[in-house]
Amino acid sequence: MKFIFTALAIFTIVVSMTNQAFARLAIDVSALTSVATFKCTKNLGYELAIIRGYREAYGRIPGGGIDPNFLKNYNNAKKAGYTNIDVYMFPCTGRSTCKTPRQQVNELVQLINTYRVKVQRVWLDIEVDPNAGNWGLSKIRNRQILKEFHAAWKSTGWKFGIYSNQLQWGSITGNVNWVLDSSLPLWYAIYDKKPILNNYRPFGGWTQGTGKQFYGDVKFCGARVDKNVFR
């Protein structure tokens, strides 16, 4: 029994090390980020850059809109040598001034096509911003909005996924187990500062995540970024 236990323990360690060996480090940004910062992060092994392409745009610019930093950040990342680039969308929700999900998706698609931006995947950011008061409608209406964004992105034929975590998902939909589409890749947030895909807390029908945001809003390479790890 001792030999079997020892062999099993060794096997577990090897599998764990193998999984981590194939993991990719990533940064995500929304603020204007310089070429120098992108070069620094890339040289330190962060091979994927995820850039905010769409923002809620509440206040004087209601309804949702293209992030004004997006194209500059994209070009800076390219100049720094990044070839793996994703975009994330922080949608406008919960107010009468918000454009429809399809209008918001179409705006981002049109911009990417017009400027021939090459991105691998779009991530739909599902979280509450206390300053914006988003997702402030009924849970039933929030679920409908999620379905509308899902349908809009699916109609584009693009690769897309969901960014959220158990707490945000439960707060927005009213049930951590409510399923939108668990076949989509999931990028979840747990700020344990560990660049490994662990500590996953199930929600939305997903049994595991594709990526984890493990360190949020950290000063790194001269800028504020979020750190992530992906399979």
C-alpha cells in the first residue's frame, strides 16, 4: 500500500507540473499602455495580451462605445512583438440609455473589420461595476440580456468566451448554477496571486476554466495591468 500511495503521489505531481508547463501567462489592460510596457511584459514571459475594446461608457457618453484606447493599445502591443492578442468587451447594461446587445456587438465588429485588427478571441466581461450601476435590472431581465449578447456574438461566427466569477455570476443572474452556454471558454477571476489554474469555484455549468485572472490592478512594467494564466 505504501508503494501504491507513493506512485500515485508522484503521478499527481507530474500531472500538475505538466499542466503548469503548458500554461500561458497573459496580461489584460484598459488604460493607455505604452510599447515599452508591452515589450517588458512580453520579455517576462507574458505571451498573450487582452485589450479592452468596448466599454460601458456611462455618464456623458451613455449607451456603450468603443474604448478610445483600444486601437492605440492594439498597435502598441503589435509593435512590442505580440502576435497573440484577444479583446474583451465590457458591455453597457441595466439602463434605458444602453444600446441593444446587437448594436454594441456590431460596433466592435465593425471597428475590428475596418481597421483589420487581428484578434484570436473576444471575451464578454460579466461583472458589476458599482460606480456604473450596471446589471441593475431584475435577474430575469439580466438573463435575457446575457442571452441576447450570446446570440449576437454567436451570429458573428467569431470565437468568444465569458469572463466572470462565481460571486458576480450569482449576483447578476440570481443563481450561480444558471447556465448560459457552458461550452464556451471561461476566464474566471480569483485573486490568489498564483499563476496556476486552481481554486476554481463552479458556476454557470462550467466544470473548469480556460483562464484565471490571478492578480488584479497591479503595478507591473511601469503600468497598471491585470495578470492572468491560460491553458
